[in-house]
Amino acid sequence: MIALINGKLLEKKPTEIIVDCNGVGYSLFVSLLTSSKLPEVGSQIKLRTVLIPREDQFLLFGFWDESEKEMFKELINIAGIGPKTAIGILSAVSPSELASYVESENLKALQKLPGIGKKSAERMLVELKDRILKLNIQQSDLQSTDNQLKDEALAALCALGYNRFIAEKAIKKVFQENSNINDIETLIKLSLHFAMDGK
């Protein structure tokens, strides 16, 4: 089983990359989340992987961090969700966002995910509910960065009583729309606007 790929990034497409490991090129499927974190072509990278054998081919999936890999493995264990659908889901939402949908039993949000209908969404709620805590998804996208501004804003929103997942998503939305923010007061004010929507 291939559990880790460490090599040079040769090609990079939105959801597929090629990594050169000692002269052998490995093709990996990745989510948009992992793709967005990859360095420039020619850089050295290390990705966690899941190998899925098929009758006519072997499919290799790469992940930037352990939480995304573990969430992927849980998703493909749910009836009706294959690896391509799981990668599509993780391209639409981060592991922490997906965990928040499951914990809050947000069926509508789950149904909006690519490839997911009502029955699949209901299965996700039932089958992922007890596993989310074991995945340690608390190590979310924001927590894995060293950005002090985001950490301070997150602490402030949590202190105001907002759910951690909602707070993280609100802060991410602010930076998506205003990437040059460098003032904590402005960040908190704008984040509160999104957090109050709870979306």
C-alpha cells in the first residue's frame, strides 16, 4: 500500500497532479483544497495518499494533511459514495466544514454537495456522526496556519459565543473577499457579519 508520496511536482491541474519519485511519475487525484496549497511545478512535495485498486487500474489519491485523508476514507465507506465523489465533496468544503454540517445535522447543506442527494446526505449524517469526533478534525484549516491575526479573530468570535466551525468559516469568507486585511478590529467586525448568518 502506498501511504506517502515524496517527490518533485511535475504537472499540476486543478484535480490531478504528477509527482516524480526517483524517476517514476505517479499520477494522483487531489481535491481543490489540496491543489490550492501545492507549491509551483518543480517544487518538492510530500502528500499522504490512499491507493484504491480497480479491475482495470489503480487509483491514487493525494492529500495535503491527515484530516483530509481520514475524512476521505470515511466518505468512501458510505454506500453510494465513491472516491471521485468523495474528492468532489472535499473540493467543495474543507474537512472542518463537513464536520460542522454533520454535527449540526445540516441536511440541506449536505444535499448541496456535488454528487450527493437526499438519501446519501441522510446516510452521511447517520454514519459520520459518531466518527467525526474520532477523526480529530479540530485541527482545521485555520488552526494549521501560524497566522496570528486569524487566531486572534477566531478566539474573539468564540469568546462571543459563536460555534468554532461557524467562526472559522466566517473568517475564511472575509479573507476570500478582502485578502489584504491586516487590522484585527476590521477582521472581527467583518467576520461577525458572516458569523451572524451562520452560513
